[in-house]
Amino acid sequence: MTASLHKISDLNDSRLKSGSLEVRLASSPEDIDAAQALRYRVFYDEMGATPSPEMAARKRDFDQYDEHCDHLLVIDHIRKSGEQVVGTYRLIRREAAQKCGNFYSSSEYDISRLLEYPGEILELGRSCIDAEYRTGATMQILWRGLSAYIYRYDVALMFGCASLPGANPQEHALPLSYLYYHHLAPPALCTKALPERYVDMRLLPREAFDPNVAFNTMKLDPRSGSNSLPPLIKGYIRVGGFVGDGAVIDHQFNTTDVFIIVKTDLITSRYTRHYDINAKKDMALPVE
């Protein structure tokens, strides 16, 4: 394991703890193994992804990126040892991507415009929370940890693939069309699905729905089936996020992926009035 193991902030900030929950970076191989076990339970046991034989034997979700990235963890100190990781995000900065040869999302999208973006960039992935902990409090502390990480490394741009359940884009005609028409990234930032994987998001005409009504009424439960908008995607949109051009079918994970792009200055301008950015304090991001 060559990933740097360090604190997300030098601050003794109480907002990185909530009751028995704490958010921090993985600090040992055992931490990373616990995150991979959680990912397997959520993505494979619960959501029906297809594991490799080695993954199935170990009951772990893993790939070559895990060795070089940072793993953000939500820990519940009440649970017994080995079962304390209840939430995770995988964080890949430029340095880690260089060690791996590329960013994970480059297998689905042309991200060349993002690579040219000045400053530090951060790929978000493998976000999941244990079924018993899918509450606003857990999501809030996970995003607080992400915010502390953003400021620790002066991240200017965040991006990554976010998923809608199932491999049939027609079941998501409304959210895909809504995202394309009303949240497509500006040309300087707009990624595009690779030609062999590109699925047109414009499954409904622009005039087929009222965007304000659509955003507020789309179901929030990703297991609810058609025309759902998972809370994570809705959260990114609420903080000013954009989407790339084209959806991608991920057959291994049984999902329809969209590409999310978030400029961190959009977040800071809207949500840091009460925080000292120069001291790299974390901030609470809005979740539903």
C-alpha cells in the first residue's frame, strides 16, 4: 500500500465527529480492507453488481486504484472491531492518478478538458453507506470530511461518475433528460462519454416537463425504480454541480452512469459564510 495515510485536517474540529460517528482517512491496511468489505456488501450483495471470482472469494470490492488513493471513512465507534466502517468515499488526486496511469472515470469518459484545469483536481468514487446508516446525519458527516479534504489539498475541481440503478436508460428518461437540459457543463469543462459507450441523455424533449417541478418531485430513493434521482446526485446539483454529455451503461455494477463536475468555488461562495476558509476549516454541505 503506497497511498499516503494522514489526517484530513490538522484542526481538532468537533464537526468531524457526531455522537459515536467520526469521519477520517484510512490509516492502515485494515481500514482499507473494511472499506472494501462495505463496498462489496453494498454494490454486490445489495445492488447486484457482478464480482470477479477473486472478489467473490474474498467478499471485497477492489481494484488497482485502491493502493494509491485516499479512503475517506465514516466510523461508528459503538460497533465491534472490524465492523466499524459504515460509510466511505474513494478519493483520487492527480498524484494518485499518475501512479495508476489514469483516473478511473477515463474508462467511460473523455476527461482531457478536466486534466487541463489549473490547480488540484479530485476524482470521487465508490461512495456508499451501510444500509442501517443511510440518514442525513451520516451523509452530513461524510461530506464534512470531504470538505475538510478539499481544503487540506486546495482542490479546485471535483468530478466522478455517479450512478442511477439498473442498466436500462429508458427507465431514467426524466432524470437523464432533466440533467442534460438544465445542468450540462459549460464547454470548457464538459466531458463526453467515449464514443463506444455513449448513450444520449435526451430521451425526452425539453418541453416535456417543467424543470422546477421535475427536480422537486423526482423520487429520492435509488431503489424506487424508474425516474428516481439518488440523493447523492441531487446533492451535487444543489451545490452547483454539472453533468457531462452522455450516459454510460456499467454492466458490471448494473448501473447507468452520469458524469458529475463540481467547481469548489461554487460551493464556497454559497455555503462558507460562517467558516474560515483560510484556516482550511471544513464546512457542512447540504444533504436531504
